[in-house]
Amino acid sequence: MALWMRYELQGEASPVLATWQSVYRSRQTMPAAIGFNEGAPMAGIGLAWVMLAAHGAQPMLLTKSSGGGGFMSYVALAPGKNVGVFVAVNRVNFPMFFALAAAANNLVGTLATR
């Protein structure tokens, strides 16, 4: 996971990263967007990424959540800021997970201000 995050957060421009990290649909263009607001309201979605718009001191974030088989995980990346957080827990507890995702986003925002 650390190697993958390092690649995603590299400082140099890359056509591959530009494609992977692009937002392809904004929230306004979707008739329904249910299940995409773990850490904050979704602003758009790309290739499996949920984009959270910049607000206050927090930069734009790319996030992804996952889970199954008794675990849940969350990753939040601030492209161009070289900051990311990955968290995995070995239980399924949605209220705890929503708080964990919000805390991860706040941590990234604290470490990588706009």
C-alpha cells in the first residue's frame, strides 16, 4: 500500500496519473449519489475515486473506501501535496467508519493545507 500511495502522490506530472485521478462525473450530473459520502459530501467521481472538493484549509481529496469479510478500509490522497492516509480496521461498524473517514480527511487537511 505504501508503494502504491507513493506512486499516486508523486510530485511530477504524469499522463497516466492525470487519467487515473481525473473526475469524470460531477455530483450535479448524477440523478442519485447514494453511498459516496463517508468522510464528506462527494463533489465528483472518477475511476473508482470519490473526489471531495477543497474547502477551508483542506485541499481537494481523492478518497476510496472498501470493506467485506469483517474489515473496512479507507484511503484519502491529496494529489500534488504529497500527503495521503490509509486506514484499515478488522471489524464492520458503519458509525465508527464514518467518523474514521472524517478524521482521516481532517488529518490530510492538517498535513497538506492549500
